Amino acid sequence: MGKITGFMEFERLEEGYRPVDERVKHYKEFVIGLDESQAKVQAARCMDCGTPFCNSGCPVNNIIPDFNDLVFRQDWKQALDTLHSTNNFPEFTGRICPAPCEAACTLNVNDDPVGIKSIEHAIIDRGWQEGWVVPQPAPVTRSPYLRRTIVWADYCAMAFLISRWKSITLIAVWSRCRPKV
């Protein structure tokens, strides 16, 4: 996993943010992700801890030590495949997840945890840049008998639909936020 002594040699790297005066002029992303070398250094901090508590801390059970090791070894395509094996939407979760995996990181006991969220963010961004991730629209049919309609869908329902859409011919999804009372 990463570099055996990486957690002792390298400090945690945080993603940066664009200046506020620049952000207020557009609705584009304002987080400045890690570049390839920074992601490699961050992945090197992942130690061979024996019991990776980060896996159980992750709500979607990402195989975190494996994709960290692949990023450290610069095998980005395999890292993306490993990430997609457990996560249908890393382009969302890499940005909005509060990263409970980092809180569960063994290194967090007495040091700053590995920047798992920023590594995930770097993997999916690289996947889009290289063309490894492409939109996969559902096939369209004209038959009214094969149409399925989902009136409300949350993240879990969307993930289920994405994984099953090959058996469902057409899916129409309307999602709306429901306030919690």
C-alpha cells in the first residue's frame, strides 16, 4: 500500500479554492484539485494498516487502500475501475461527501488522515480528461409497455437504476428535494 514510510515522510495536502472575488462571477467549480504528483504523494501516505477502517467508514464501501495504491503506482485507469466497482457516481461523491472515511482512517489517531476525498476527486477528474468515463444514456424505445417511471429518486435509487438499466428499456426520472419535517 503506497510507500511503507510515506505517512512519516509526507504531510497531508489539502485541495485549494479559487478566490472568492473570482467565484462570485460564475457557477463553475471552485475547488482546485490535486495534480498528478500531489495525488501520488497523498496516496503514498496510505499505510498498510492491516484493518483498513476507512473501508467501513465509507458509506458506499469504496475499496480505498486499493485505489490509493494504484494512484501511487500511477495506474490511473485501474484506480478508476476499482473506484467504479463500488461507486456509480464518484464524480458526485468525490465532491459532496463529508468524507467519513478520513475520520475512520487509522492515521487519524495521532496524525492528519490521508486525503482520501481529494484522491477520489483526482481519479474521477482524470477519468473524464482521458475519456475513460463517458455518458451512458439508457436505450430509447417507443413501446409504452417497456417504459418505467420513477417519480422520486434519491442517490441510492439512482445508483440502483444505473446498475440495472440494461434490463429496463427506458427510465424517466423526476427527482425533487423533500424537506425533512
